[in-house]
Amino acid sequence: MTESAGAVIGLNLGLSYSSIASINPHGRADVIANEDGERQIATRIAFNEDQVYIGNQATPQLVRNAPNVIDRFVGFLGRDFSSLSAQEKTRSSAPVIDHNGQPAFRVQIAGSEQTLTAHDVAVRYLRSLHQTARDFLSGVPIAGAIIALPSQSFGQNPKQIQALKDAATEAGFIVLGLIPAAAATLVAYNLTSPLPASASSSTSASSFREQLPTHPDAADGTAGGGSTSTAYTQGTELDRTVLVLDVGGTSTSLTVVAARAGLYVPLASLSDDNLGGQKIDDALVAYFAKEFTKKTKVPLDLASNARAAAKLRNEAEVTKRSLSASNSAQCSVESLAEGIDFSGSVNRMRLDLLAGDVYSKIQERVKEVLAQAKLEPAQVEEVVLAGGSARLSGLVDRLSYLFPESGPSPTHFTASIDSDQVIARGCAVQAQALVRLNASASERKHASSLLIQAAQPEKAKVLSRPVGLVVPVPAGGQANGHGSGSAAEDRRIVDGKLFVTLFPARTPLPARRAFRLPISTSSSAGKIVLSFAEGTEQIRTDTVAPPPRDPEDEEDEEDEEDEPEEIKTAFVKPDSDRLLEIAVPVADAGKDKSVLVELVAHANGSISVEAQAGSGEKVSGEISA
């Protein structure tokens, strides 16, 4: 999508790698490749005499020219030198110095010593990305950009937000807004956003189904882990509780979001700035160093041999990336130590063993952020992955043990968009949506001011408790297609009643929902009563005995006995008091044999209800706030 003067782009300025996305002629966000064909561009600059290397070209300079390589500078924007930790200042690349109270780097450029502040370095780097985008767009002017905030801590500091905007503006970008990386990830998938209305009759049952969002992985059939099914459970298409897991190079960020018909309400967030993909690189480097010594009998002390450490780290990172797509990978380094070359291989199983400690820590962070949101894993319908290391299959397998893989609402792991690219693509989609608004419209001005000035998400008024329809379920039977269809569904039935959630808790107001309720033939001559109530979210725990063992397997006495499986099911227990009951005539229900029910939750918390069967009488009611 282009604004009148040119194109809009999305920018993920990461602490370790960056990427740029634009909207292609087909309306899809694609990540741009630089002149070297790279879509993941190292956030790094190196100087060698009068040569300047930016991005991945700067990485080899770490081997022979480390003091003139500047990296990990993005996190210094908008900060005072006194706020830096000892760990942030300790590095094998260009030293961090205090320059008039600001973090800066001292490097040799064309034979003279120069001092560059974090702002200076960021402007140089961003200017290079701006040029890459212009080259890709064949000179089409860049009319605006949405930029993802580099980290959660960055987004909590207004000075850093303003410093990033200033650096991007000086580099040539027209900054339309800055958004959290988790928000960009959700926007890239358009998660829970209703699809455009069908061209067919809006009163048909099928047209309502066509307007519901489909699972983002359904198009290619890849589910990325967890549940093997790519179809959303009926009733959860518009309302889902989502965990966004972003495993970057140096940090891991987790955000729990209530996704409601394309609106995202953050429930909890957590960030660990010392837990990321580089920890896995460290484990690989240590493993390959031992392998080198084992093969050559040459001791390799990486602490005292910075050049060997840099060589091995560069190749270990490439090896890790390869293992995200294949079962095994090679690591080859020329003249690693004492002129001896090294070549070794590693498979996914070995990587998972080496990275086990990192996986466990990420798993613990997941538990922490869910506890912060006051949620159980069974209440999370979707885990969306971002960041290069999030796509490692071993990590996904480890996390899948936390969440239900079966039951009435299994947890989906969503990763059909390359996790390295998803944030940039989401920023491009957000930029496209913003410029579609008229430049003079109050909505455009309001959205733009929020996207640049807000350090925290704006507080939204939300429903505190779920509101739904209470459906009686006859013993051994079904009620309008619900209940007794499976043991998993039966776990949601309380005292013979099933609570069908229409507005989940944490739904931002105002909101609208519409659905069709099938009715039985026996009720078509009279009326049906719709009972609406609030409910309480609960977790039911059931212990399921293991299936009987095969007699042939019993011969092996050393086999351990299978343990009973504990299944947790999230459900809503309806209140005994009803908010509203309305009787809907169904004599004129027509061929569909269904009742169309529409609900509008107003900003003051009240809810309007309308129901109609076919061409019959429309019945309405009001639920007070």
C-alpha cells in the first residue's frame, strides 16, 4: 500500500539483527533483501582504515579487527552512561566509554581515533537500512515507516522511545509510529481479525462462518508444534488468549494478550535480558572447542584466544540456524588454532541436549508470565513464535508439554511466518493500515500520537467477567450441537448446563458479536428461551488411566508402568442468577432451523441483545451495566 507520495515500510531494529519489510503489489508484506541478498542484517558496524562495513559484512571483522567493530548499540539509545551495567560495558568489540555522560565507542577511522555516540552509530546504521529499502523500491520515495521497539525495557522508557524516533528521523525515515514487537507479531498474523463480509446473503448461516478468521497456518498445513490440527475450535475464532514468545539474540520477551476480534489487550509481560539465542551459541562454541581438542590434541582456551573464539562463534551461529531447518549441520573453521582447520558436525538431538538449560529457563519464564496474568496454561489457546531461536524444534517440543494438546480447546503453536521476519512484516502491515486513514482524519492523528508518544499500552475498558449463553444439556444427549459429543466436551458441562461464552472476560468495550443458534425440530412450533448469565473461569483437573498394556509388552518386566495422565480443562461455571432471559418465537425459523442472535456490549458495560428466527418476530432485551 502506498501513500500519495510513496511506499510505507516496516522496520524491526533488533539488538542483534534487523530486517525491513514492504507491501508488495499483491498487498502482502515481504521482507526486503539487501544488496548481498540477506534478509536478516546484523546490527553491527565495523571500520577498517577508510572502509566502513555495515551489517553482515561487519561480522568477519570481529576476527581480526574486533576493537573497531561496534555492536549491541541499540540498547544504549536514550540512556546515560551511568545507567549501564558492568555486563553491558564488557565486550570484546569496540570499548564503551563515557562521552559527556553518554555511552559512546572509541574506534580508529582512516588512521585517526574517533568517538561515536550510540546515537551517531544508530543514525549510520539506520541510514544504511533506509538506502537498502530505497534500492529495493527502485527509487520510490518512502512515505513512512512503523518501527518495532527493540525490547520490552526499551518500550518502558520514554527517553529511549524518543531517542529511537530522533535517530530514525535523522537517518531519513518518516516515522509513523513505534509499536511493541509483540503487537507487530500479532498484526502480521492478523490474529482474530474478522474476514471481509461475504458477497453472498448476509442472512445465511454459511456467510457468517465465512466472516470468521481461519487459523494462520491452515493455508499450508504447518502448525509449528503443539496441536496437529490447524482448524480453530468453533467459538474461539474471534476470542483467544495468546502468548507471544520472542526469543531474540540476547533477550527473551513474553507477552500474554487477550485477542478479541482484532483488538489486543496486554494482560502481562516479562523480559529476560540475559536469556537469548547467544546462550545457545555459547553452548555450541564450548562443545566444538572440546571436539577440536579431542580430534587434534591441541588445547583451545577460548578465554585467552579471542580470534579463535570469534571464528568459532561466527560459525556456530550459522550452524544453529541450519539446525532449525535440518536434522544435522556442519561447522567448519579454517585455521582455528595453531594453523589447524576444524570441521565437526552436530545433530538436533545434540543441540537440544546442549541447549537444555536455556530451554528450561525459557519454560520457567513462560510459567512466570502466565502466573503474572493469573492464567493456567490450559487457558492459553495460542502460542505465537517470534525471534530466530524460537523456531528451534527442541524448544517448541519442550514448551508443548506445558499446554494441552487435546481437549475442547487445544493450544496451537503458530509459526507459519518465518520467526525472523514476522516482526518486520507486522510493522509493514500496521503502516499500511495507518496510511489507509485519511491524513486529516481525527482517527489518524490519534493513532499516530499514540504510536509515538505512549510508553505503555493505553488502558482499555474491558469486561471483568465472561458473559454467555447457558444451555441445558440432557443426560446422554446434546444441546444445540454442544455437549456429550466427546469426553473432552463433557468436562465443560456443570450441573447439566453448558456455558457458551459470547463475550470472554477482558473483552475491550464497545464490542459486537453475532452467531446462529441451531434449534431442534421439536421446538420449531413454539418458542425457545435464551438464558444469558455471567460466569466464573475455572480449571477442571481429571486423571485419565493409561490404556491397557499389550500382553506381549508385559514380557519385558523392566519396562516402567505407564502413569495416569492428568488433563486440565478450562471452562466457565455459570452464575445461578440470570442476567436476561428472552423467549424467541421459532415457528417461522425457515429451512435454516436456527436463531440469529446479535449482542452489542456498549462502552458503559451494558449489553443489548436481539434475536430472530428466520422471518419471525425480532425479540430484544437489555442487560444493565
